[in-house]
Amino acid sequence: MKTLIFSCDADTLAPLQIAIQGDQLNGENVLKTDSSNLGVVLYNGVDGQKIPLNQFFYVDRDTRFLLQAIPVKDDSGKPLVGYNFSANATMISHYY
């Protein structure tokens, strides 16, 4: 598991929204990697909720946002070979 910590300092009372945009593995809420049998599930490390891909969600701007990335095997019937992999996503944030 990899955890990234984000904080936003802004002089506004508007709610903060974040979206993680990326390709989904097999149409599920799992980020696609360059390995055919491996994906990455993203979690909000503050509340433990799975982060929806490609849609905005609200974040408490008064606390840090923790993004946790956990690799997951796609098909339990297929072997998974250990090697380096990569996944790409874009994080968008705005006050709405």
C-alpha cells in the first residue's frame, strides 16, 4: 500500500471537490495498469472509503486528504508474475 498526503490551503468557504480520472480495469472501479492481470484500488485514507473513479466527491478541506493505493489481482484464475508496473491517473480538485 502507498499513501499520499494532500492538503489545500485556500481562503474560501466553498466545498472542496476532487476527482481521480483514469482508465478502469474491466469496467470496474479499479484503476487499470500496464499489467493485464493487475489493477489499483484507491481509498480515502481518512475514512477508509473506496474512491470512485471519474467522478467528483467532496473532501473535508479542514483536514488532510490521504490517498491510499492498493494493488489488486484482477482474475484469481490467472497467474500474476512479479515485476514493475505502472498506472496513470489525473487528480482534479476545485472549490465549488
